[in-house]
Amino acid sequence: MSGRGRKAVLPPPNHHVDLPVVPDGLVVTVTNKAGYMKDWDFAELPLAEPMQRSLAASFAVRSLGWTSHSTARTCFTGLEMFAKFVAGLDSPPDDLDGLTVTALQSWRDLHINTNSGKTTLRVVRGILQGDARLDGGPVADELARRIPKPVPSKQSYGDSERDRVVLTAQRQFRSAWLRITENSRLLNRWRAGDLAEDSREWRIGQVLDHIARTGDVPRTVLPGGLRHVTHRKLLGGSSLEKTWGRLFLTHSELTALAVLLTDRFAWNLSVYDRIPTPTTSPSVGETASVTYQVQVEKRRTGWGRWFSTENVTDSGADSPGRLISQAMEATAHARMLANELKPGTNLFMAARDYHLEPEHTDLDRPAPVGPISFGISIGMAQYWAEKHGLGGSPFGRVRRTTVTDEGRPLQHTQGTHESVYVLPDKRVQRASRDVFADGAVEAWEQARAVVFGGKIADKPDPQHQETATADCEDEETSPWPAPEGGCGADFLLCLACSNAHVHPGHHPRLAHLHQQIVSLRSATDNRVFRERWKDPLLRLEDLRDDDKKVGPAAWDAALGRVSDADRDVVQLLLKGDLAP
């Protein structure tokens, strides 16, 4: 059955999939999820033509499962590096079957020590293993060698670093949100006819209506071809914030919003390109709050698990959903204009592009609709950080900070959470030192609890009372008093008591008891053995192994002196029939 419950059917007998290779065998066309096609020309590689064709054929087979051009770009870039390496060999082979183990070892040594190099090795290996001539023999064994996973290099922010990034984003986005909501209220009043006709506010409202419908202010074309803001004096200038920015976010402001969303929800940068506009549902029993249903796309989770829905409630100023509400208001006009220009457009993260007809170059990202573009590119993230003096793109580090603070997986598996986010993170390691120290102290205390707690004597003391395992100095001061007075401890627990005295007369019985407890290990359920016998066994071994107590030599010698009385007492102890 398919995922939606429809019965699966086999394709017709003559069905086949055409490989995306042009007739000359050197150009591979990759189609991404959006249906855009991009060509990769293997004739550009500095290799002999037979090897170019072999790599193109293997590349084409692997590309059938790809949904983005970025994946193809990564693979082709790796092959370009491999081609330069092969071309630099003393005797470059004409085809893949001419590759030697020595050459592949040199290729591996060249890249194995860096994260980017490990990625390149893994990418190129996948292409080479697609050639049937390399699926056996020493070369195949060399290709199959384990490539270590990249070591995570990004670290979470410290508190002051995070505060600086988030505060910068908050200031920029809040300023933009206030600007857009103020102008939106004025536009709504103009459309409702609440403004005095031909007043300054009425005329600004008329310009705002033009902006909302077209994405730009009215402009006058000067004789030289330059376009001049028609109502420049009325609007107070010709800057973005005074013109079309009155109703639309800029790219930088949209990036600031994305930083805040990542800080709040730990969403990946790629999520913002495709996230649909959140839908709302009434909160049961609530009239002052609204719950948003946000669909998050995470393609790396695999087919059938790309989408998840998160419910986020706006119940007040400090609630997680308040940021969603503000984002909805800040992007409202951009989303409405995009839907009017192209009905059915429903992407959440929308901003007005700096150009009325932006060029669409990154075919993996949504195409602009008129002057409206969607999502956050890597370039936008880097530019935003550089503009505010924050170094590189903040998204990876902000996401890592939120994930480690939450202490649970967010859009990734438990294994990824622990191996990629938690264990390598230095901030987590520093914060864990106290936990580790507390754990070490607790372990030490537990260890003390399972060592012999009494005293070692050379001979019995007539003033002491004999028990099944030791002599007791004073049962009235027992750590485990009985309700009716005296000691209420099990005889096996005597060895943990400070009142216990062990002399050579006890050694045979204790050595025999240890031997019998060890023999129970294979015949007893593990859980039962741990609960009943683990602590007595550890105390006996502490006596046996410490030369300052009994010591291994005296312990082994004592086994030869075990009496029938010792065996009877031990048997009663093991059965639990000997009352304290």
C-alpha cells in the first residue's frame, strides 16, 4: 500500500527510465523538485574522453534520486577536484579501470584531514562506485575504506554573544514591524473612507494603496530616462523606508526576522525558502489567544518524512506565537501582492526585492513573483552578519544554541542531537563540569558504600559478639537499629558496619561465601543478582584484594581451611534462612 492507502501497482512491462544524458554522453541534465533543469558538462573536466563519459554515466545514474541542483553542484565540484588530481598524475589513466590503489590512496591522503575533504572523498567515492568495473578487486577495497564523519566545527553562542545577535535582530525587525503596521493602519483608514479627502494623510493613503497594488510608489520618468519618486516631498524622501518599504520588508529585515525565528524555534535556514503561511485555529476555551499551525519542511529526513506541523500559540507578549503574529503582519502586503500576481502563491517569508523584476539565478529556491521574493539565501545571511559586524552567518550557531538550551532534538533525530549538537559543543561541556563532578562524588560515595566498613583484627575480642560473617563490637549503636532495640541488619550487611571486626578465624567462611556468591551469577537473573548479591560481593572482594585487609594470598589459603560449620552457615545465608 502507498502512504495514502492506495494499492500500489507495478509499472507496465515496457516501462524504463531514460538517463538524463544528451546523445554525446558528456552533458547530464538534472531536474530539481521545482521542475527546473540544469546541465553539467563533463567535457569541461581535464580528463581523457573515455573517463569523462564514464563519470558522466555514473553521475547520471545517481542524479535520478536528486531533488536539488545544489546536490548536483556539490558532486560535480568534487569531480572537478578529482579530475585535476588525476590530470596531475605522472601517467593519467584514460578511463576509470586504469585507476590504481596507489593513486586512490594519494587522493585519500590529500583530503582525509579536513571536514570539506572528507565530504569530497565521500561524494567522489559514490560516483566511482557506480561504475561496474570498480565493484571488485583491490581498487574496490580501497574505495570501501571507512571515511570518518566530519567533526562539527560550529559552536553554540555564549550568553553575551547570543544576546548581541538577538538584540540586533530584534531592533531591526521591530522597527520594520512598527513602520509597516503604522502604514497599514493608515491604508485601512483610507480604504474605509475615514480620512478627509485631499488631506496629507489622505494623499499618503492613496500612495500606500498604489504601493500595495504594484509594489512601488508612483514614479515620474525624467527626460534622461531616470525614474523619479513622484510624491517625494509628501512622503518625506525617497529612501526605501519612505517609499515601498512602508508596506514591505527589505531583504535585511526579513533576514533579521529569520534570525529571531531560528532563535525561538531552531529552524534551519533552508526552511524559510519554502515555509507556507501559517494557518490559524481557535484555541479551545480561549478568546484572547490564537494558535498557528506551522508546516516545517526538512528534506534530509527522507521521503515521506519531509513535513511536520508545529502548533504555536500567541497568548501574550512573551509567548512563542507573538513573533509569528508580528511576522504575519509584517509580510501581509507582500504575500497578498504575490498571490494577486500569481494566484495560489502562499509562501510565508516574503519581502520586496530591491529590483522590480529580479533575476532568478538560484533555481533551487522559489522564483520571485513580480517584485516579491521569498526566503533567505546564504548570501543574505552572510551580508546581514557582515553589515552588523557579527562575523559569518549566525543561523547555524543560533540554531545550535537553541537546541542545546532546549536539551532535546528539534527537527532531527536523537542520535544527531547527541553526536552533532550536544557532545562536541564546548559550552555544553563547560556547563556539564559541575554535573560530572557531582556524578563523580556520588559514584565515590556509592563505591564507599560497597567496601568493607569495619576493622581488621589479629585475633577475636572476648567482649565482641560473634555473628555469621564478623564479630560485632556494639549492636546497640547499629546504623540499622531494629524497632525493638539492637541491630536489625541482615548478616550480609555486617561487613558494611563500622562495628564489625574481622580476624583470621573469619577468613575461611568469608572466602567460601565469596566463592558461592560468584557461582550464583550464572544461575540467577541479572536483575535479581544485582539487587541481592552485588553489594555483598563487592565488600568481600574489597577484603580479598586489599593487602591491608586480608589480601589475595591469605584469602586463597583460607579456602583450604573451610569447615563443615562454615559451609552450613554460608548455605543458610544464601537461602536467607539465617535471621539476624
